[in-house]
Amino acid sequence: MASPPRLTDEQRSAALAKAAEVRTARAAIKARLKNHSMTLNDVLASDDPLIGGIQELSVRASLPKVGQVKARRLMDDIGIAHNRKIQGLGSQQRAALLEELGV
């Protein structure tokens, strides 16, 4: 197994700051889903790499009236791996997700 790259203190702090920004932005997207200011269809149709990197399970669990258990059950029914990201979903999987939720 390869060792991680050696970073200077400045590079490390810049990488940590960027990671914190990405986590904050993704949390804001999930909050918008929960507050109905964004729909699942908007998320699935987006080509934003920030949205594409979010795991589908966490997006599904962010929807109102859907928790972790129901989200996992829906993913199992459709045949989507629990660690799949939004950008990795195929068109049939996207259609099945929207159909299952009645969107």
C-alpha cells in the first residue's frame, strides 16, 4: 500500500480548508432537500461535480419522511449499492428512484 503524499504545512492547511468548504456546501444541499427548496429531480438532473460527489444514500435520507432505514430499503429494492454516489447512477436507476418516490 502506498503512503500518502508528503505535503507542506501550507498545502495541508489549504486541503483541509477546501474539504471543509465542500462538506459545508454538501450539507447545505441536503438541508435544501429537507426544507423543500430543492427537489430530488433537481439533484439527479444536476451536472455539478459538488452534487455528483454526494452519496445517494445520504441524499435519500435527507428527504422529508425518509430516514436511513427506508432509504436503505429503497436502494436494496432498486438494486443500488449503498456506497454509490449521485454521479455514478445510471439513467434507469435515476428513473427508478424518481418512480419509487412518486416524483
